[in-house]
Amino acid sequence: MSLSREHDAAWRGFLRSSALLLRVLDAELRAEHGMTHRTYDALVQLSEAPDRRLHMKDLAAALVHSASGLTRIVDGLEKSGYARREPDPANRRSTLVVLTPAGLAALENAWPTHVRGVQRHFADQVSPEQAQVLAEVFRGITTNLEDGPPS
């Protein structure tokens, strides 16, 4: 089985452009704020969570990371003072990651850099109509993968 020429070109274009885009956004955040894109994404997820806290497993799911990969990210957040781990009072075997005031301030400081980069490197390259199609395509792919492919 092989992909159509159009699907192969779209797939390869997606892989290359997404890797390049994340590399550029990461470099901009590092240069201006000493923060990786992964750190920025974790701060966003925590800032949007109820009470600005998430269970480790939920943060891992939101970031699409393994437990070991998330441990490294949370270790870095703690070292920077951006988050702290707390036992879940409802289930002592579960750990919460809590955004600190310093983490929220770092996110608010980095946000304009991130938005400027997304605007320059993504939105300025995509018409509103193309953006709508891309959003629909990626929503469908995400739904399929999160729900699991049909048996």
C-alpha cells in the first residue's frame, strides 16, 4: 500500500514544517526568556487548569508526553520556581503539579514572544480560509487518535 502523491506531499510537508516551526519558536523563547517551548507549553496547560493545578498524569496527557518525559519537565519547572509538586489531598498516592506565582509571571512575560512568533512564522503564511481547513483537518486527526482508531 502506498500514499497518493498528494497525501505523501502533505505528510512530508507537515512533518518538516512542524519540526522547523517548533525549533524556531523554541529558539525565540530560549533567546528572549531562557525558557524552552516545552516549558512554555507546560505553563500554559497549568495556567488554564482549574486552580492552576493538574495531576501529573493529566499534565502528561495534555503535553502528549510519557511519564518519564514529564518528570524531567516538572523537575525543570520546580528548579525554575515555576511550579511545585503537592500530594493530592483526595488521594495521597497521586501528585499534583501546581503553577506558582513566579510561573504565571514567567508565562505572562513569555506570551508576547510566543504569539509574535506564531503570528510571524505560521499565521502570516496561512490565509483565514486555509487556517479553517487546517483546524478542521487537525481536529479530525486528533479526535481519531484520542478516541482510538476503529477496530
